Amino acid sequence: MIDVGKLFLIIAFYLIVAGKDVYDIISERYDKRTKRSTLIVDAERFKTYDEVFDRQNLDNIFHLMKRGKIRTVECPISTGKEANVYKTNKVGGGFSAMKVFRTSTATFGSFLEYIDGDRRFQNIDRSRRGIIYTWARKEHLNLRTMFEKGVRVPEPEAIFRNVLVMEYIGYEGKPAPQLKFLDAEKEEWEEMWEIVVETVRKLFVECELVHADLSEYNILYDGAPVFIDVGQSVHIGHPNAKELLRRDLGVISTFFRKKGIEGAGDDAEILIKELASSVEDR
Ligand code: ATP
Ligand code: MN
């Protein structure tokens, strides 16, 4: 267990030293007694705040607060290599999910493989920050395209620099679980597999996108499968699109086969052929 007293000291240090300006602006809106606890509601759960809540990120988050896209940050949902995800409170009530891309990520070099070859992103700023901001914008745009075409993904709500705000996907009062950690009956897996296959088809045919990192970790369950983590998704015209589609369907059909869907591998093969020939016909 983390020492709460010590944690508060560190938070106070950050707010006073690292994020002073932000703190000052925030105090315009939050009175002195509540501002710390209002900005960060559940401080004990912020084990990683010191990496993410640096001056720059606090500024970015505060910008989204001023635009009314976030009221307060509630608690962390996930801490990853490339991004941290938080549950936030909306201005009018309810929740959002805020994904903060790390500007220090070690893997950002590989982002360029997915950005180059994507006609939607040309002449981008190729500095480290520029690439990460583009990456976040790419996820936002992919979510928008998918959501508008009726694919089950979180609805994008706002983007500013490396901070993406989207619909919060919850299930039974908690953040929705990844398929990997879901307990379900065989018939439910069968139903989910059909939906996953249809979603991959719809992504390809209607959105002209390939997820490109599909797995049991990037599909949440809120009563039905919800695809997430679409920053790397590429246009079907991308030189690696077919290979990425094959990989996606390979990974996800292997997972469903382990869940007892024996035909998953064959279904995947059929879909790959169908979609690949549909682009050749164009
Ligand atoms: P990393 O690979 O560095 O761990 P990531 O790029 O994979 O991060 P995501 O997959 O988008 O990030 O999100 C990480 C986790 O955060 C998800 O597995 C999920 O548990 C949670 N999450 C992401 N988006 C949402 C959302 N909209 N609603 C609820 N939970 C979410
Ligand atoms: Mn992920």
C-alpha cells in the first residue's frame, strides 16, 4: 500500500512547483479548500501521476477543462507504455475516458510506419512531439470515422495535442473489461465472434480502415464487443494494409479458437480472401 501522506506531499510539490501556473489558473475556478481534491478526486489511485502530470500535460488537460471537455480527472484506468488512460468527469455529469499519450515513449519511432503511407497525414511535423501529436490526432480521426459509420468504438469527444477525450466504456459500474479477462459461456463467445467478424468487415468496407493492432486486449466488453486503441489503424490503401488485416484476423481468431470456436480460423481465412479481392476489384 502506498503511503497516502507521502503521496499528498508529492502531489502538493507537483502542484506548487511543477504545475504552478496551472494551479494558479485552476484556482480561478476552484476554491482553495477544494481545488486539489477536485482536480484529482481519488489521489490514492494516482500512482503514476508524477510521470504523466508534468507541467506540459497539466497545461494540456487544463486547456480541455477550459473548453468544457473535462470537469475533473477521476482516477487512472490503465497505465501503458505509450499512453495512460483516465476516467474523467464530464461537465454535465457522466464520465469520459482521457487517453494521454506519453511524449517520452520509446516506441514512437515505429509510429512513422503507420503515419507515412497514410494519405490523410502528409507533411507532418516530424519532431518527437509533432509525431506524437499526429498520432493522437490519427486516433481521434479514426474513432470519428468508425463511430460515424456505426462501428462500436468510443465516440471521440475532444483532442488537444497528446490528450484525447472519448466516450467512457463501462460495464457493471467499472471500466469495461478487455475480452482477454472476460468470463463468458460458449454461446456468448460464439455471438461475440460473429460481431467481431462483422466489425472487421465493416471497418474495411465502410470505413476503409484496418485496425492493425487487433487482439483480445484491444476489444472491450460492455455487453457487446467495443473496439478500441485505433491510433495505428491504417487506410486500406496503405502498402501494408493487407498484411495487417491478415495479422489482425490471425491474432483474434486464435483467441476465439481457444474459447472453443473451432471454425474461427476458417472464418478468418474466408474474410481475408473476400476483403483482399474486394480491393483488387477497385
Ligand atoms: P499501451 O499499449 O501503452 O498499454 P494503449 O495504447 O494500448 O496503451 P488503449 O489500448 O487505447 O491504450 O487503452 C488502454 C486500456 O485503457 C484499455 O485496455 C482499456 O482497459 C482502457 N480504456 C481505453 N479506452 C477506454 C474507454 N474509452 N473506456 C474505458 N476504458 C478504456
Ligand atoms: Mn491497447
